Amino acid sequence: MLDSVRSRLTLWYTAVLALVLVILSLITYFIFWRSTVRRTDANLAELSEAFLVTLRAEMEDQTGPDVFKIAAQVAINEHLFRDHFYAITDDTGKIIVSSQDIPAANPEPDSSAAGLLSSHSFQEFLEAASRSDRIFGEIKGNKGGYRGFARHFSVRGRNYTLFIVQSLHAQKEMLEGVTSTFEWVIPIAILLASVGGYFLARKSLAPVVAMSSHAGRIGAANLHERLAVQNEKDELGQLARSFNSLLDRLSQSFERQQRFMADASHELRTPVAILRGESEVALSQQARSAEEYRESLGVLHQEAARLTRIVEDLFTLTRADAGQYPLQPHDFYLDELVAECVHSARTLAQAKRISLCFEGTAESPIHADESLLRRMIMNLLDNAIKYTPAGGRVTVACRRVGAEYVLSIADTGVGIPADLQPRIFERFFRADMARSRAENDGGGAGLGLSISRWIAEAHHGRLELTRSDSNGSTFTAYLSAAPALSVSRS
């Protein structure tokens, strides 16, 4: 049962509500009780003032023996209410007059107070009153007990103590009524709240259940499906949008992987087919000249080399995607590396009668992986030379701009169509004009730019196609410049 989120939410909600209701009922009961005690004490204090005023007035009007006792009885008679009890003691603690001395014709006092004067609790209160001018206290008894008030007063030079006791039976019944109300209201409230909380949790979590069910049905065959978003502004809507975004990324990754596998299969199929066909032709003839065998071996070697490059590029990209291609940075000069790469590519440029020039710059110290940067530069140079027609020009420039080195390679080729430029860095992507492989162009597989961009990003830089039109294309690499290096020229 507790495995369900709805059940746990309902349980927690019910427990918290029950705790709040119990605390609220206790606070309410305490407030009622405190208010009752204060109201009773205020009533007893006011009653004592009125009693003494009447007592002193009667003392002025009465004559003869036992004037005080007669005046006290008259005062008690006038201020005797139901559930009240009066007693007056002298300075020795002896009771002089009490409500029990009033004739039965007077208002009926509390019948439960018959043995109050002789009770142990009253005697303790009487003793406590002898040590204080004014005192309130609780006196034990049946029907909820009593609330007592005692105060000292003087009449004609003699000291007395007035005791007024009020039964708490009515207050006790009121508090019991409040308690009984809480006893049946709280369980009903908890029951209704738990039932309502369960249905509310069920309704609130219904979209989650629907999303879970829908997500469970999404697989490779229907990866294009998305979760329904009922309310984009609430938390569940945000969850659905986040999950849909995750599905979008997975779908794009899955599509790239499928395209990658298809393109890789296509690229590998061609050299493998050539190798197989050439070997079958060579083996089908019983007698061939040495020149023919050398020609066949040359074809096999060329295709094997091309196949090796493709496999190595695939392996590089695979390790890069998995984060398993560790960099081996050290300090060197970028301008020297670019010059070496230009010198190495000059033979390829001269074969196509292409002018290749390098616009050098001042010393460019950098802390990077030299072999990877060499590979990036050679890929860009090979790409520029390959797609530049005979008689064209390839210009390489390296300069420092702020905290970056800007390495640009510009050619005078026909450029890349505008609609194909956003995809130029995709793996196995080649413009249509480059798809036909001439025997002397090397037959690239469309991985060079992808690897070059990864190399730039691995060095916290970037590689961009900054220009491509009918006058040619320019690829620019931005590399972070080292803040301080101690490199010596060789």
C-alpha cells in the first residue's frame, strides 16, 4: 500500500492534519479554560466588593448584641447566588458565620457544599489564606470542584477573612461539551480529509500515471511520439516538457547514429567492393604479366589505405564521443606548426597548380596537443586544396586577437551552397560537387571537418565556416592562447 505515491501523500496529509487538529483543539481547550478561570476570578472579586459594601452598611444600621453576625447574615442573604458559598472567619481562623447559617427560605445554596467547611481541601485553602491578603485557589469537591477567593478586611477595629466559593460544575459541563465536540468533530474531519486527499492526490497524479504509461510505450519504432502537456505552467507540465526535450535529444542522437551507421556502411562498402573486385579479377586469370599484377596491387594498396583512413577517423570520433581520447598538451609555437603544415601541403598544391601562401605573424606560443592541431590544420588544408580548381589560391593566416589565436584558411573554390552550409560539419556529409571521386582527389569520406571541429572544441576553441560564396570559402579556427609560456625556438 505504501508503495503508491498517492497512499503516501494521503497518509502524510492525514497525519499532518490530525496533528494540526489535535494541537488546535488543545489550544482552544486551554483558551476556554483560561477564560473561564479569569471570568470566575473577576466575578468572585466583584462579589466580594459588593458583599463588604453591604456588610458595612448593615453594621451602621444594626444595634444590639452580635451586630457583626447579624449584618454578615444579611449581606450573605442579599448576595447568595446558586452554586456560591460564603464564610467569614476571625483572626484566629474560627468560622463566625457561613452560608449554612442562612435559613432554608433563602435562595438555595449548593447542596454539595454541605461538608465543604470540614473538607481537607478547604482547610488547606483556609491556611493559605491566613498568609496572604488576597488569594484565589482551587478547592476539591464533587461536580468539578470549586473556585475559592479569600480576602482580609477590618470592621470596628477587628480583623476578619471573607471566603467566597463558587462551584465549577457549570464551567466543567461547558468544557466537557467542548471536549466531546472535539472528540467527534476531529475524527470526522480527518476521515473526510483523508478521503478527499486521496481523490485529490489521485487526480493530481493522474497526468503522471498517463505520462508513465505513454513513456513506457515509446521505443525505437515510435521515438517521434511526445507526451501530452496539459498545463505548461505547472510542475507536471514542466516535467512533460523536460521529458519531451529529452526525447527530442534522444531522437536526434538516434537519427544521427542511424545516419552515421548508414553512411559508414556506404563509405566502407565502396573500398571493400573495389578490393574484392580487383582481387577476383587478379585471381580469375591464370597467366598475367608482372605489370598487371603490380597495377592490381597498386589499386588494392590505394583502396586499403583509403579504408584505413576511414577506419582511423571512425575510431577517433568514437573515442572522442566516449571521452576516451586523452589530450597530450605541451608548449610550442603555433606559427611554426602552421608553417610546417603549409610546407607539407605545398606538394599537393603544386600538383594542381594552386598557389599556397602563409601570412605569418609574430611568435605564437600555445599550450596544446600538437599532433591533434597538426591533424586539424592538415585536414583544412587538404579540404581547401581538394576543392580549389587549378590556378586557384589558398591563403593561410594566423594572428592573435585578444586572448585567442585566429587561424584562417581561405580558398578560391566555387564555395558551398547556402542551404548546405549548416550541415558542412556533419559526419559523412559532402556537397554534391564533391561526391564524385576522381582518381586523383583522394576520395574523402566526409569526416575531416567533423574531426577538425572536435579538435578545436577539445582545446576550448571553435571551428567555423566564416565565409562561403562564389569566390571561395574560409574556415576559421579560434584557439585559446596560453597566458604564459617558456618556449625556446629550435
